[in-house]
Amino acid sequence: MVKAILLDLDGLVIRPRHKYFSEKLSEDYKIPLSEIMPFFKNEYKLAAKGEVGIREVLPLYLKKWGWKKSLDDFLTYWFESEKTPDTNILEISKKLREKGLKVYLVSNNEKERANYVMKDLGLKNLFDGGYFSCNLGFTKSEPEFFQKILEDLKFKSGEIMHWDDDPKEVDAAKSVGINAKLYTSFENFKDSLSFFPKL
């Protein structure tokens, strides 16, 4: 019997126009991706695991990128570019919770944006909680991420379902026994929940 649902934040609950913020930043400010990607491949990965703070590592890159405004302005620009939730997903989540299931967000994110989506966007009021890589010390592509969730929820792995749009992260969840599925479309997602009546 399913007791908890894990939903990927970016790409499922929030569906930005650009798959990656780096692409938007490059397009909006005419910064070559080759100058942006070193940050996301190195320092950002450390921040996403909670090993460094984003405010510690961003200033050097903002200078390289020619950013003329403040650090806070950059974070606002970043976070507000990825803030629009999919109302269809929110409605499904609401119905699942009304049936007594626990529904949680899961995400690779650093602490500032994790706080932003939960508090400023109000997602803490629409879900039962969120599991973020910055707090767990592992990303969703690592089985340890999901193992820590299992230990916290105290549910059996077979009592948890997870949807993600990244096959690597689906595989990581499956490796610890979670019933994980690849998210390809809302219709596909809803159909996979057909065993819950009246969704």
C-alpha cells in the first residue's frame, strides 16, 4: 500500500521555460555558456550538497560575467525565473493528500533556493515537506539521497512512489527499492496513478 509520494521539484512541480537556468542566463545577458558552466559544474555542486554557501562562491563569477547589480538582485532574478508551479500537479497533490497520502518535494538545490520555494512561494503549505540535497548531503542521482528519506519517513521502500524527469534519479530511487517512474507528461503521470480512484 502506497503511503507517500515523492515529486521532483524542478521539471515536474515547477516547469521553467528553459530546462536549465544557465541557458536563460546566457540568453538574457549574452554570456557564453562556456563561461557559465564552470560554476554549475563545480561550486554549485558543492552548494547543492550543503558544503558551501551560494553567497560565498557566486561573487567571483558575477564579476567574471559582468553582472552590474547586487548579489541579492542576481538571486532574485535566478529564483523568480523558476517559480511557476504546474497547477495540474498541485491539484493532483492536493487530492492525494486528501486521501491521506503524504506528498513531499525532492530536489537538488542549495539552501537559499530551497528556503525560497518552501517559504516565499508557499510550497510548504501545499506539500507535507521537502527533501533537498543541501540538507541531505547527497544529490538525487545518489542512492544515499533516497536512503536518507527512507530513514526519515520510516516507511518501507515499497510504500513510497517517486516521479522524476531524470532517468539517473529514477534509477537511484529504484536502487533502494522505491517504486520510481520517469515523468514524461502530465497525462502519463496521471495515468500511472489510476489505481487511486477519482483523481
